[in-house]
Amino acid sequence: MQLTPQMRLTTQRQIILEELGKVTSHPTANEVYDMVRKRLPRIGLGTVYRNLELMSETGIILKLEVGGTQKRFDATIDPHYHIRCLSCGKVDDIEIPVMEDINKTAAAVSQYQVLGHHIEFSGLCNECSNMEEEQMVN
Ligand SMILES: [Zn+2]
Ligand SMILES: [Zn+2]
């Protein structure tokens, strides 16, 4: 069977999606590239980046709206909250119910039809807070 460019693209996207779905670390494009490269050795960083952008535009994956310099991606597209470690920049999911009421509260005090909200928690991850404790002891 001959692979058409269109099919190749689909395969690439499929593999990117599979690899992204295996982790809960909300990887950057570079990190996704490292994972995907093990299965598609000839893929380029630019291709991975373009596919991630395209997939987030079409809603297949989530591009995270969190602080930090690098964009991060998430295969979990259901609304959920994130926490970012202020020390190492690691991002995890926060498993609490999404607050639907907050949209109504915001709509009540603004001239907007509120369609959504983003909450980013920040703190120190387990490893970083352990490291701080060790430094205090020494
Ligand atoms: Zn940390
Ligand atoms: Zn997430």
C-alpha cells in the first residue's frame, strides 16, 4: 500500500495524540517531540509543533493557558484545573469539580456573556518542597 502525504499526516497526528495521552505531565512541544521521535525517527520538531498547534485549534488536544515561557499540551480536553510549581515549572491536574457558578458571578458584574474561565493554581510540588526543607535543615 502506498502512503499518501495525507495519510502520513494522519499517522503522525495519531502517534502524537497517543504519546501525549500516555503522560499526565502536560509536556512542552520539545518534550512531545522527544517522545514521538522514538516511534518516528525522521519527524522534525517543526512538524510536531505544527501538528500540536493544529490539533489544539481543532480541539483534539488542549493548549494550556498557564504561566511560564513554553506552551504546554494536554490530551485531556474536558474542563479541568491545573497547578504549576513555582520552582520547577511542572504542571499537574487539580482534581476538583469545575466551578460553573463562577461564570454567572462574573457575568453579573460585567457586560460580558461569560463563556469560560481559567484557573491556574500555583505552589511547590512535592519534590521542590522536600528540597526546600532539606535546605533549611542544612
Ligand atoms: Zn517543583
Ligand atoms: Zn491537564
